[in-house]
Amino acid sequence: MQLVSIQNIDQFLNCKVIAVAGASRKEKTFSSSVVSHLTNKGYTVLGINPNFVKNNTQQNEFQSVSGLPKEVKNLLVLTNPTQTLSVVKAAIDRGIKDIWIQQKSETPEVIALCTKNNVNLIYNQCIFMFTQPEGMHKFHYNIKKFFGGIPR
């Protein structure tokens, strides 16, 4: 199992386009908070959710990883752990090599698959902590940093 370093995180965040598997249009969900936060920080966010209507007018919404534009190289996974493996397999098949699996979405099988395929993998970390955190997330970041829990 690979360790996550600050270099892994920086590599992921240096892009300006991030696809988000498990995106939701429902306000007050964790995924909509992530999408809003990343958008406010200057990222272009492409949402992925099988419930998004095919051929819908929303330019940045997709039903699957396979429907993403070819230039998308970064994927943030916010899915239920039972769905993570299939999403990550599709991403690897598509050539995506920078994958962040949000806390509680990872599984040992997914981590092993990413390691086997030389994916720049970030897992067991919260995306909010590393994207100019504010409020509660900034507080959590500082506590985690104080106790040595931030990757180096």
C-alpha cells in the first residue's frame, strides 16, 4: 500500500479541471459542498452521476467517467465504497492517472488497483483540507497538522 505524500496532493491539485464522481445537484449534500468549494477556488468541475439526464443542457454534467472529455486527467471520487471500484476501473481504462478518493469512499481493493496501475492516488484525506480551507475545515487542518497527521 502506498503512502500519500504532499507531492501526490500537489500534483493532483495543480490541474485546473477536476471530474467529481458522485456529484449531486441536491443542495446541502457533501458532494455539492465540494463542487461549490472547488468552483469558488478556481477549478473547473465536471460532475459525474448516473442519474444525470443524458443529453442534458448542463455542460459540466456527465453520467459516467467514459463520457468525460479526453483532456480530463483528474478524478475526485465521492461515491459509496460499493461503487468506488467500478468508477476507478473506468477511470484507469480511460487513462486517468490522478485520482483522489475521499475519506470513507476507499476500499483495500481500490487502493491495490491504483497502486498496480501506477496511479497518483490520494486517499484517506479530505479534499477540503488541501484547497485553501476555511472555517471548520481550516480548524481541522490545523489540529491535524499540530498532531502530525498531514502528509509530508
